[in-house]
Amino acid sequence: MLTSKSKVETFLGTSISEDLVDKIAWVTAYITNYTEKDFEAGVAESRYYDGDGTDTLIIDDVTSVTQVDIIDAQAVDDVEYTLDNTNDYWLYPLNKTTFDRIKLNPSGARGIFPIGHHRIKVTGVFAYSATVPADIEWVATSMVAELYKMKDDSTRVISSETLGEYSVTFEKLTDKPRYTTILDFYRTPNI
């Protein structure tokens, strides 16, 4: 989860008796889906990628890679060759803690990734970061706090009001530019 009940209580400056697990889960899912980034590092897993005959493979955000296998074209999941992480490839971008590309070393055992579907198996910890970035934690905490406050109509922010045949419109949570401005920083534009 991107925040916790204690962080929301600190943010609001009050103790909350309500269980916030559902609200925290909703906000975590919203932020993850909106940014298309996983901010919580999990356990190592394997993911498959298509080879395109080049020396660079675009992968999902990963904080560490433990193994890169070339899969035999004729058999499902039969490893044809395992790349050596010290001689055969580099993770890019350099000098970062999160990587999104694997580039083959021209002096390594392989010059290009083989062409074909599901020909490369990458094992590692797939996440945008090992710990939740502070600004993402703030957005999550703030959004959960607003969801909590929304149960009481008197605490909602009014964005418009009409007197004749009284009408009121409350500000929507996702319309807040302070959230989307921060979250947009983490989004990768679709090409």
C-alpha cells in the first residue's frame, strides 16, 4: 500500500476509528493504474518479452535483474542460453536505481536479441522503486484523507453553488490539479 492509516491520521491531525483498508486499497489501485507504475517492490518474478533482432530490449520498470534467458524458439520455456550479467548486458539508464532497458554488450556472447514472441525471459524485481517515493506517498495519504472526509458533506469543498432552486456541486477528488500534476510526472507517454 502507498500509505497507511497512521499516516492519514498524522496528515489529518486526528485519530480515526474507521478501518481505512478499502480506501487505501482504492487509492493505491487508482495511482498504480493512472501512472502505470508499481511503486511497491515485491518479490522477484519472471516476465517474457518479444525479441526484435536489435541489441536493446525495452522492459517494464525493474529495480534489479537476477537472470536474463534466451528461450528456444521451438520449445516453450526451454532455455537456450542464459546471459551473464557481468559480461553480456547492461541495465539502462546508467546510474539510476530503476531500469527500463537491457542493452547487450557488443563484446558479449550475444550481439542481438533473437526475433520472436516470448523469446526473452527476464527475472527480477519489477517495480518503479524499492520504496514508495515521498511525493507519491503524500498524494496517496492526501487522497485517502479526502475520501475519509467526504463521508461528511460539510467538509467537502464546494466548487459551484446556485441560489434559485438551490443547487451545489462538490469538487471531485480526481479534478485536483495538485494530484494530477504530481502523478503525470510518473506517467510514460504512449507512443
